[in-house]
Amino acid sequence: MRRWFFSLWFRLVVGFGVILAVTLGSVSFYIANAAEREAENFERLQERVRQDRIERLISKAYADERSGNSPEGRELQRVLERSGPLVGRRIVVRDSEGKIVGDSHDRHGPPWRRWNRGGRDSPIVMGGKQVAYIEVGPNIPSDTPDEPSVSNLVSSINNYLIWTGLAAGFGGVLLVSLVSRQILSPVQALGAVASRLGRGDLSHRADSSGPTEIRELADSFNRMAVSLQEAESQRRNLVADVAHELRTPLFNIQGYLEAIKDDLLEPNPDTIDTIHGQVLHLGRLVEDLRLLAQAEAGALQLELATDALNDVVASAVAAARPRAEASGVSLHYAAPEGQVLAVMDRTRIEQVVSNLLDNAVQHTPLGGSVTLSMGLTAPGTVRVSVADNGEGIPPEDLPLIFERFYRVDPSRSRATGGVGLGLTIARRLVEAHGGTIWAESLEHGGATLSFDLHAAGDPLTGGS
């Protein structure tokens, strides 16, 4: 009951009902008052017109009687006796001397005193001279049935307005209830899908139907659900990949230690060097994971400064050259003339260049070559590119090579590369510097990985 009471549908219905009641009440109040005022004005106008007409009849009857046109001589009295009950007032005609010559209600006794009569006087003029006047007194009971009053019509109209308003209000509330249910049904369905997503079922999607706003909301929700499903899949893959990468060196270390414990191996320098190499590999993997986690969380602290990018690249090339020569790969680097300055963390950018060089050497066959180039591509932008003439990158893999633990070769053999974190770390470090990194597959084989940084100063003069 409480959930229904606080539902959006109930609030819409109540809100519309209140608005409808206020609107109909205001309109009915205005119409009722306006109709009552118009009815009063109409009744006053009607009474004035009726009295003017009666006064003209009385004036004509008085004139006919004085001129002898009335055969019986009582035309005035007959007109008064018919007119008085008609208007509900006592009408008295007096001559110029104040003598009563006609009375509509002579059976009621003497008429009112002129100075306290509460009526009005109207002159009777003949030949341009007032010969008599008509006195209309206050209301008196009439024996004739009352005429229907306009106020009764107004009262009937008000009653009709009340019942019409009630019917319109009930119909409006019923209609908005049905329409709001139809409009809110996609929202309720969306809530049901969200509830299932909250319970971990990420495969459900909302129905993209209904009004434009509801469809847009459902589409946005579905995109969010797809992102959540992809993030959950990546999380599971990450856990599996991390477990796989940690398991191999740990199993190797465990195997050597158990062999030494069981006296199957002598703890000689070669065995210790093997175990030490596995420990170093494990340490590098853990450090890479820690660095990647900091970069993705935005918690990586960079020591930014304006520094010579030439020196950073040259240092990375010098460190990578022995590994390249051991793999039978020639490494080429042509240093640009002058100093190229960039705003960077020297240690992190050197790590980026080293990761790109290691990746290129690992994917270049025996006798191949890796070329590193650097220079300004636009005002304020410096680019570093590492190109190899290896097997290249399939087009479908280009958007994915910077993902964690991703390898073009799906096998887990280290002969085809490292653990799959080097390019991911390189991307995060470049993005932390506000730069961009991307990969291109060359048409005749090989691939190029490049990144841009914000340059500082003039490359020829070295000014900042």
C-alpha cells in the first residue's frame, strides 16, 4: 500500500486531479458570478422596460378618458387594475391638484403618503403641460402567480456546472490514469530490467519503444548495460589473466624449491640464478599491475617538467639495443638536430619508449629492423614513432592491442611476446601526460606505434 501511495503514477493522477479541480472550480466560480450579475442586470432592465411600457399605457388611458375617447369613462381604472398586479406594485394616478383619479389597489385602503411612499413619480403630459402624475409605490403581494425569475435559470445553470464539472473531473482523472499507466509502463519495465542488472544478470536489455524520450532513455540504459557487461567480462578476464601470469613463475619457483628440498637439485649458483630470474619476473609483473592500477585510477603522480625529449629517447634506445641485437634485430635511430623540449615526467616517458621498443623487437623476425623517429608534427606537438617490418597487425586487432593482456597471437607462449601489459601501461602513461597514442599496420608488412606529447619551446634554439 505504501509503495502504491508513493508511486509516480499515483502522484501524476493526484496532481492532475488537483489541477483539474482548481481549474474547474475557478471557471465555475467565475461563470456563476458572471451569470448572477448578468441576471440581476437583465431583471432590472426588464422591470424598467415593463414599467415604462405600463406608464405609457396609463398615460394613454388617462388622456383618452379626459378627451372622451373612453366610452365608459373607466379606461384608466381598468388599466391600473391590470397593471398593478402585473408589476407587483401599487400604482396611483393623481391630477395636478394631488387628487387621486385612479388606484390599482383601491381595495387596500388609502394609499401611502407621498413623503414616505418609497416609490417614484412619472409625469403625465398633455399639450406640453403636466396634467397629472403617476405614483408607483413599493412592492405589494399579488394574487397572480409570479413570473419565472431569471435567478432560477442561473441556479439551474450553476447546478449543471457542478454536475458537469464533477463528470469532467472524474472522466479526466480516469483518462489521465489510463494514459499515465501507458506512458509509465516502459519506465516500470526499465526499472524491472535495472533490478535484474542490480542482481548481477547483465544479459537483459530494456525495450526501446514508446515516446521519443522513453526510447532515448531505454537506448542510454541499454548502452550502459552493454558497458557494464563488457566491464564485467574484462574484470573476469583480468582476474583469469593475472592468475595465469602469476601462476607460471610461482609454479616454477615452487618446483625448484621442492626439488632442492627433496635433494633432487643442488642449490648451486645456476639453480639460484634461475629462481632469482623467476622472482624478478614476478616482481616486474606485480609492479606493472600496480602502476597500471594507479594510472587507471588517476592516482599516478607525475613529476612534470620541461625536459629534452632527445635525451629520454636516446637513453631508451641504448637500453633496448642489447636486447635487439640478441634477437637478431637491427635498431635504427636518427636523432633530430637541436633539442626537442616537452613537458613530461622523464622516467615515465622513458618507460613508454622502452615498452614500444620491446614490443617492436618481440614482433620482428630474425634479420628484421626497428626504426625510431622523432620530431615536431605541428606547432606545440612532438611525435615519437616506432616502426618495425614484422608480421604487422590485423585490422580487427588494431583497436584492441592497447587492452590489458591482449595479444595478437592468442597463445600464451612467451615466445610471441610478454604478458600483454606493456602497451596498456604505455597508453595510460601517455594519456596521463595529456597526449595520444595509436597503432597503424603498414601495407607491406610491419606496424608503427606512435604517440604525441605537448612540446615546449623552440626545437632549434631550445628556448622555453
